[in-house]
Amino acid sequence: MIVTIHQPNHLPYLGFFDKMKKADIFVIHDDAQFNKHEFQHRNRIRVEKGWQYLIVPVYKKEMSINQIEIKNHVQISKRKWSIAHFEIIRDWYKKAPYFSTYEEDLRKIYEKNYEKLIDLNMNLIQFLMKAFDLDKKIVYSNGFGFKSKRTQRIIDTVRAVGGDIYLSGPAGRNYLDTSLFKDVKLEFQDFKHPIYRQCYPSFVPNMAAIDALFNVGKMPKPLDDQGEFYDSEGIMK
């Protein structure tokens, strides 16, 4: 059984869902330390002249991701931040082929009030799982109570959920102690970002996955190693 682990990022990119697709159990590492420099409270969307960040206003404290609270009093251009985020997404993607298909579901997420970042992020992740037809078992790491650290904690997590294969992201090559993987087999994700037609010329990779969803619909076929790619100008190859 293949197990993978990932932090509950905000509006994750396609590689997050590629990792999920290839695993049997997806462990949300919600008790990882919050890092304001990573993608836990922000991500990028495509705009006419490249990309821009959508950043959730949070109280940046040294605590786990599942304890981080949202600053709901923050406004953007005299609108509550969450409403502003939805309207920014709508304004840049309203002409995308599939935006109208998912507009109302996304609107409902942003109209809801969240006290903690984890709840917003998981609602968005579950929205994208449904849109991409990904039916995977989700487990939260905070329930294990392990005292082990780093590589050993990963192995303990895989064992705890009955797995025998750990699927790591490619960056794991830089920090995992591979000598500890004995009864648990270690594999690395080999994700090749698909090139598809975006709303604006000159393809920009690694956007929030809603970019692919609104432009292509469902999971882009290249993630299954089949189907057509598009070149950097949006022309089918």
C-alpha cells in the first residue's frame, strides 16, 4: 500500500494532486511547523502579465499549521479578504473555459467564515479532489502522537496506516535518511508538469491547481501519461 505525506497547502499546485493520485493513503501533515515562507497560507494564480500571490492573512506564530488562526478583520479594497480573493480569482479566470462550471462551489467556500487556516485549506483541497475525481483516504498526522522526528517519523506514519511503500516528493532526496528504509520501501515522485492552454499567452507552470481546472477541466490528461499537450502559446501539439 502506497502512502504519501504532505502539508495542507493553500490552493496546492498540480504536483500535490499528482502525488495524491499515485498513493492509496494521503496523510495530511497538519501538525508540521507553520512556515510563512512556504505555501501554507499562499499560492499563485495566473494573471495577464505573469502571476500574482493570493495570501491568506494569518497570525504568524511559531506553532503547528493546524493551530494557525486567520485575521478575519483584514480587508482588501474595503472588502473582507476572502471575498476579495474570490473576486480576484473570478476577474482573472472568468473567460476560462471551465470557470463557470466550478464558480458557485468556489464562491461558497470563500463566503464561509473560517477561524483557522487548516479548515479553509482543507475545504479547498477537498473541492479540488472532487473536481479532479480523486477519491482517496485522508488521514491527519496530529492523531498519531509520535515522538520520533524527521525520517523515522515518516516511517512510523507509513507503518501506522498499514503502508509498505512511502512516496516522497523529489525534494526528499535532499533530506531523507535512506538507510532507515528497510521494511518500508522508498519511492520518489517523478512529476512532469503538463503544458496546457492558459487564459494568457506564454505558459507559466506551477500555478495553483485551479488554473488547470478552469482552463482544462478535471485532471489534465498528461498526468496519466496520455492525451495531448499544448505548447507555450496554447497550440495543441
